[in-house]
Amino acid sequence: MTKDELFTLLMKDEVRGKIIRDAASLEDTMGLAIIFYFTTSKRFEVFEELLLNRLGFEAKISILERIPYKRKYKSLEHLNILRHLQRVRNIVAHNWHISDYPKKMKTESWSYLFENWPTTYQEEVRKVNKALGRIIDTKEFSNHFSPKRKGT
């Protein structure tokens, strides 16, 4: 896909809306992972209200990258997709007329997401969503959050 085709695609309201909705959904899932790691089921509402809701997309990615995991989970390899989605989300959310944006753009590392729209994009979103879910479901994240699950 050429730059012109890419920017024409990104100008479409339905494409912009999908990117923004997907980013918001993934941000919620990142928040859930952070809640599971740092708190318990008894204190998550206070943690969410006082701390988590003050964090942006970038801060949540950074936290997930910096957690001292007990194991090297294969799912962590997919966190880089979040950075690509964040970048393109910022472009479509904060630039009314995207065709002016190439002058400011430093990298197009995210452009692979749109090579075969919507297939590649949806596959990557699904991949990172599943990866976050697998991380949340590990004993490291869920046992202290839901102690009754230890036997499962």
C-alpha cells in the first residue's frame, strides 16, 4: 500500500473509529492486567479509581513491560503490537487532516497493520488481545487476585 493509499484509508471515519475503539478496548485490558498484578479483588476498585484511571495508554504499556515477571511468557512478545496501535491511534485521534501528517511522521513501523486492510489489522489486534488475556490468566497474576482459583 502506498503512502497515499494508506492516508486515504486512515481518513475514513469508519477506519478511524475502529482504530480508536480497539485502542480503548486494549487499554482497558491492559488496565485489567495491571489490576490483577498489583492488587487483590478486595481493593481493585480503589486502585482503579485512585491510580489506574490516571494512567494513559503509554504508561500502561510501560508498566506491563517493566513488571519483574517470574517467567518469560511468550505472550510478552506481542506487547510491541500495542506500541504500533498506540502510534496509529494517536495519529487518527489527534490529526484532523492526516494527509498533512507524513511531514511530521518519524516512523511508519505500524504501516504493516494496513497492508491487507482489514485482515492484517484485525489479526494483530486479536493477537495482542489474546496475549494480554493469557498473561492475566497466569498464576502470577490471578492467584493473589482470586485466591479461590489456585486449584484450577
